[in-house]
Amino acid sequence: MSPTDGVSLTLGQLAKACGAELAGDADVLIDRVATLDGADKGAIAFLSNPKYRSRLTTTRASAVIVAPADASGTALPKLIAANPYATYACVATLLHPAPPPAPGVHPTAVVSASARLAPSAAVAAHAVIGERTLIGERTSIGPGTVIGDDCSVGADCLLHPRVVLYARTQIGARTIIHSGAVIGADGFGMAELSGRWLKVPQLGRTLIGADVEIGANTTIDRGAIGDTVIEDDVKLDNQIQIAHNCRIGAHTAIAGCVGVAGSTNIGRSCKIGGAAMIAGHLDLADGTVISAATALFDSIHSPGIYTGTFPALPHREWRHVASAMRRLRSIVERIRALERDGSKDKA
Amino acid sequence: MSPTDGVSLTLGQLAKACGAELAGDADVLIDRVATLDGADKGAIAFLSNPKYRSRLTTTRASAVIVAPADASGTALPKLIAANPYATYACVATLLHPAPPPAPGVHPTAVVSASARLAPSAAVAAHAVIGERTLIGERTSIGPGTVIGDDCSVGADCLLHPRVVLYARTQIGARTIIHSGAVIGADGFGMAELSGRWLKVPQLGRTLIGADVEIGANTTIDRGAIGDTVIEDDVKLDNQIQIAHNCRIGAHTAIAGCVGVAGSTNIGRSCKIGGAAMIAGHLDLADGTVISAATALFDSIHSPGIYTGTFPALPHREWRHVASAMRRLRSIVERIRALERDGSKDKA
Amino acid sequence: MSPTDGVSLTLGQLAKACGAELAGDADVLIDRVATLDGADKGAIAFLSNPKYRSRLTTTRASAVIVAPADASGTALPKLIAANPYATYACVATLLHPAPPPAPGVHPTAVVSASARLAPSAAVAAHAVIGERTLIGERTSIGPGTVIGDDCSVGADCLLHPRVVLYARTQIGARTIIHSGAVIGADGFGMAELSGRWLKVPQLGRTLIGADVEIGANTTIDRGAIGDTVIEDDVKLDNQIQIAHNCRIGAHTAIAGCVGVAGSTNIGRSCKIGGAAMIAGHLDLADGTVISAATALFDSIHSPGIYTGTFPALPHREWRHVASAMRRLRSIVERIRALERDGSKDKA
């Protein structure tokens, strides 16, 4: 089954709705997106990476989305846009709208008497909604999702199945949360006393902005005293861990498997690569880029790209490198000795 | 409570069922597996690692499983097999069969009217099954598991509690999925436009083969346009993240906490060590082995073992090594200078 | 909403209950905790890090918690304690007690007839409790939590929403388990046979001690033959993976995103930093400290701090370092050649 059960629009309608320049037949009917290679009649495809430009000549798409520089590469009806990928996102959203959830509360859902649900909200089977919690207009709460007491979820949100919001969590409008995400669990706070651990109550909240997307099985802890804050338009992939009292600035995107330790402030419009590890109590400047698999232990004051990964090598070579690394200190000393000897020879 | 509530079989029956050579009393009754050290009457133990060969002389097991080379190490009744661990797996499966789920739908499960369940399928409490979804013969759906619309789950599958399958996911026969796994969530796709993120609809599917096992809290995203594909007999441990449009070849095994970024193709019969990080858009040849905790940023065309981990050192030593590493470039320049001086001296 | 809906106590009552020295007005009423900066009338704040000592002079708190060395830094009513953070934990727990769950079984919960629940236990909506499972006094089972057959959960435990315990798991008293945690799933055990994988039945259990805390989406696998054991007062953060047959010693704390491979023994009172990766079949001495993001492949016999992280650098610098690293072997050879030349020159 291909994703073809969308709506049908003319290329002219798509151009207008997505603000792209139209070239060619405005009336060609488009009912789905596809890759250049996989497209056939009725499909629109896009070219973003010039590396694949030759595919423009072989695609069987009914229309294509291209950058101005690539427009001459095909005689097909087309949308011309400075950012073809963004135009593709617009077109794909129009052609494949998510089915709107049917408003109402499933009979198996358990909704507290004091919860306030907008009439257009949808609450699915086996969902649980706590005391005094507010659910906004057109928001959809998936099957098995559990929302604690005193939470607030904005309008037009989509909480997929089996999300958990602990008590007092706030979610802004149009935010999407994927299955298995846990928002507002206790931060990892304990005091050491006589060799034992004393739990430090985690009393803050988790405040999530508008237009945020949170991936599957991602966890964001509540604050210890203050709040953990995820600002507007932050995008979090799957299996990310955000510890207590962090603040993630607006428009920042974080790829899968990243961990951010407690009380770290990540600036606005940052990009954090997959499986990066950010230590606690750091500040990252707006626009910072951290490469995938990089461990970061210091604050970053000037934006730029920061990297720290050990290159993968054939195992035998790696053994030599790792062994030399362990001796780096003595290697430096040997060089110093050679330099001294050289100076002496010259003296 | 030890795992003793299995069935009782004679050593001869086990030899026949598992294709092993029998030596000694065929009629000794075996009702459970155990370690060499922990075994007593009724138990069968195995020796796989020659390091532990001396334990053959002290074990109180009723029978043992050994390789031909170790057969002379004990007078106990025994099964002799080229691969004792595989024979152990066979024997343990026979002695400790998983209890078959009782067919039928629990009254608290919510099954869409258009879903098609095999009569021998079992759907547990609070499970949710979407529209037009198919569930195969003898397949067991655990408590609280949520299966979206238009999914298909093959025969003899076992979905543990609290699994989520998003819409249009397909699962082959005899596949096991552990709790908290999320299959088919949206991939991490968005286009940057004027400093904001535009969501790119994720329209592909997740196709899981037969005989696959997926660990607890593992996530596998649906494809962006095409599909994410996990081929037959792939084994995924816990907390693995597989991004959109990946393909994992048959018989590949991936240990816990691994992340695989988007559009990467991992070949057949690969082995990926725990906490490895595989970047996006790579190709890994069949039979590639990636060591644990290794970050991989390049495709691999010749199979072999690839490693890239920083050796752990006492913290004080590590500080010296890390500091020297930061100066590696100048160290290389100093060596070059010394070499130049040496040549000059000789000239 | 700030966390102010606690109880009100006098400073004298707090001093007595938490074993701290009182200085100043014993009758000042305290009804919440706050940071030094965020506090106002009715709040108590603490100073733990001497770096922030100047805030003592500007805080508007009604009272503070300080170490003896800092007591002279403020004229406010105060609690003086050797470990102000531990005293803070005590005070915060008294001022902000967790609401006790209402005893009883929610009508939508599914409890097996043979399960034994203490009368004061609370079982929330859509929870599922298996055959012969025991739930202790005052223990709270959250919404959607699934507990398998033959489990045992001690007294005064708190299982948050959507936890899963597989069959035969045991949990000690006063243990807290956060949402999405999966305890007792099958370990990653399979035997290779003719290019295919044979599942090795995972027959052991997961035994969790008393006073343990397990973070959101953390996974702990059951043992293969023996058991996986988490001893008393172990603290596990979010998204940790503990593989089969591990043993984690009492009072050990592990930060988020750590993976521990199979059959590893971590000693008592160890501290493992976030995103560390511990290989299988290792032994870590009591009191070992592993730094964040460190991969450990060898046992540790003498306690101390162990580190192995690649320092993050501006990307351009990192490229030079990584390139030099790949040539480390030849660098060592060049130094050796220089040293030989030097000796020859002198000879």
C-alpha cells in the first residue's frame, strides 16, 4: 500500500498554496508525493540534492519541485522554489493530510470529573486524564496515554498512544508527542548521607512550548525547584533524555539518542547531532552545532561546529592507535628530549 | 523460585529432538536447564567455553551438553554437539516452553469492527486494535498494546505488554516484540524555512520480517516516502533507535543502545556492538562487525571488524592524553622539524 | 503554579525533624522550599556551593540552610548542617509530601483472581496485575502499569503510570519505578547456527532491592539462567539499559543513558556518569567512578575515577587531530627513527 489515499489538487493550486513559481501545465492533477525514481502518473517529486539531477530526465512523475538552478533540467510541469525541500513539505502536507480525530471521549477512557476538555478534543480508548487538567480544541489524546493532575495541553496537539505527562506539565499549541515519551518524571536528584542516598523531592514542572515535536520514547524530567523548559518550535527526535532544569531554546533541533544532563541551557536555533552527550550546567550559544556522537563538557560561547569523535578504524589498526594514545604523554616527552638534543648539538 | 516448572524429557528424547549425539544413559529424566555450578538432579548443563572445563568434574547435573573435544572430560550422561550453545538453546526451549496464550479477546480490549483476528489469536486486557488490521493465527497481543489502523501481524507472533505499532506497520510471522517498543513513529524529517521548522509528512511504512526479535523500548521509525525495512531473522536488543528509511539485512544482530541514523543500509549477517552509533546514508557490507561504542561515519565496503573507542584510563592519565591529543597537530609539526634538522645535519 | 501547596512548619520543627542546628527565630513559619534567588516570605532556601555565597545577602527567603562555615554570612533564621543539601532534601520532603494514593482498585483495573493485594494498596485505572502476584501495603500501582504473573512488589512502593514488570519479577520495599520502565524483559541471548539465530530462552528473574529508584524508560532484563540483581538503595536515572545477569551493588548510582552489557558486576557505592558504556562480563570494584560518556572494556580492581572521552573541538581542529590520530603508529615510528639517528650521531 503506497500513501496514495490523499486528496487531488492541480499543480496550480499547489503553487499558489505553497508560494512556489509555476512552470508548465497548471491543470495537471497531483494526488501524491513520491521520489524521483519511484514516481509515476499523478505523483510529484522533488530535487533538493544536485547530485541526483540526472534523475530529472528519467523520472515518470507528473510534476517536479526544483530550485531555480535546476529548472532547465526538465521539461515536466514544475514548481520552482528557492528551497525545494520546504516546498515539498508544504505540498506533501496538502496532499496527505492527517485524518482529523473524531471529537469525543471513548467510553473506556477515564477522565477526572474536574478535567476540562474542549468539545472538539478527542480522547481515545483507555486514555487517563487527571484532576483539573485542561485539553485544548481539536487536540487528540491517543489510546493508553496517561495525563496527570493539573496539566494543560494546548489546542491542535497530537499525543500519540502511550504518552505519559506527569502532574503539572504544560504543553503549548500544535505540539506533537510520540508514543512512549515520558514528560515530567522526577529528575535524578539525591543527596549523599552516610553512604546512603536521600531522595530530593522534584518540585518543578516541565513546560513545553508551541509547535514542538517530541520523538518516541524521549524523556524530559521536571525541574528540581524551578522548571525544565522546552521553548517553541524545538524538535526532539526519539530516545532523547533531557534532565531536570534544562532549557532548550526555540527552533533548536536535537537528533536521536542525545542525552542532556541537568541545568544545561541550550541556546536558540542549535543543532545537536545524534547520540551526542551534553554535560550538566553548561551554556550553549545560540546557533551552536554539535556533531553526532560528540561528548561536550564545556560551555560554548561562540557558535560554530564542534566535534569530538574517535574515527572508526579496522580493528587491528585501532589497536595500534589506541596503544599509541595511551603512551602519548611519553611520546611528547621523547620529542622534547630530541629537541633538547638537537639544540645541544647545535650549541 | 527457579525455572523448574517445565516438562520432563529423557536424555534420549532430547538428543533426538535437538540432533545431538547421545552418550550414556538415554533414560535419565531431565526437567530443567542450569549452569554447571548451579545444577543438581534433574538438570542439564552445558559447557561452551573451554575455560570452564574443570567444572565438568564438579557439577551435580544429571547430564551435560559438550563439544566433542570436551566429551572425555566427564563420565556423566551427555549430549555431544559441535555447537553446544545451540544445542542448549534447543534443549532449554523444549524443557521450558512458553505458556501458550489462551485464544480470545479480553473483554476490556478495544478491537475495531473492521479488524480481522485469527480465531486462535489472543488479545489481552486493555489492548487496542485499529481499523482493518489483521492478526495472525496463535499470535498473542499483550496487555495495553496499541496497534494502529491497517496493520498486519503474522502468525505465531508475540507482542509483549505496551507495544505500539503505528498505522500501516507490517510484522512477519514468529516475530517477538518486547514491551515499550514503538514501531512506525514519524521519522525526524523537517525542512528549515526562515529560521523555523516545517514538518515533512512521514508517509512510508515500517516493514518487519519474520523471525525478528525487537527489544524493550526500541524504536523503529516509518519511512519518509519509501519504507523502513527490517528483514527476516534480524535481532534487535533493547533501546535501539532505527531512523526512517533504514534497511537492516537478514540475520543481522544489533546490541542494546545502538542508534542508526536515516537511510542507512546495514547488510546481511552484520553484528553491531552495544552503544555503537551509525551515521545516516551509509552502506555496510554483508558480514560487517562494528565494535561496541564505536561511532561510524563512513560506509564499509569490505567486511571486517571496525572499532573506534577511546580507551578508558585513570582520570589523571586521561587528562595528560587528552591534553596531548589537542596538541597532536603541533606534535606532528615538531617531528617534521626534527626530521628536517636531522637531514640538514647529515647534509 | 509554584509548589506551594505543602504543609506549614516552624523552623524549630524542621530543625528537630532533620537533625540540624537552629539559629535565630524558631517560630518563623515555613511552607515551601525555593532557590536563594527565587525565594520570598515563607520559603526556605539552601546554600551548598560556596560559589553562590553572596546570594545569602540578597535572598528574600524567610530562612536558609547553610554549612557551619557559611553561617556567619547571613543574619536570617537558619538551619546549620554539615551537609546542607541532605538537610534540604529532608526539609523539602517534609514541606512537600507526596499525596498518598487512595487505597483500592480502580474499576477499570484488571486484577487476576489469584493476585494478593494488601488492603492499603492502590491500583489505578487500566492497570493489569497477573496471577499469584503480591502487592504490599501502601504500594501504589499507576495507570496503565502491567505486572505479570508471579511477581512480588514490596510495601510503600510507587510504580508510576505505564511501567511493565514481566513475570516473576521481585521488587523490594519503598522502591520507586518511573513511567515506561520495563523490568524483566528477555535478555539478548541467541545461538548462531548455520547462519541463523536460535533464541535462547531467558529463564532467570529480575530481583530489585529495597529503596531503589528506576528512571523513566529504563530497561532491566531478566537473567538467562540465573537472575539479574539490583541491590538495595541503587539509583538508576532515565533510559538506562541493564542487560541480563548483571548485578549492581548497593548504593550505586547510575546517570542517564548508560548501557551495561550482560553478566557485568558493578560493585557497591559506585558512580557511573551519564551515557557511559560498560561492556559485558566485567567486575567493577566497590567505589569505582566512571566518568560520563566513557566506554569501559576492562574490569576495574582499584577504585578511582576512570575516564575515556574524546575532547570536543572546533570542527576544523578536530579534523587535524583525527587525521593525526590515524597516523599515530607512523608518528611513533618516526620518533624511534629520530632517536636512532641521534644515538648514531653521538656514537
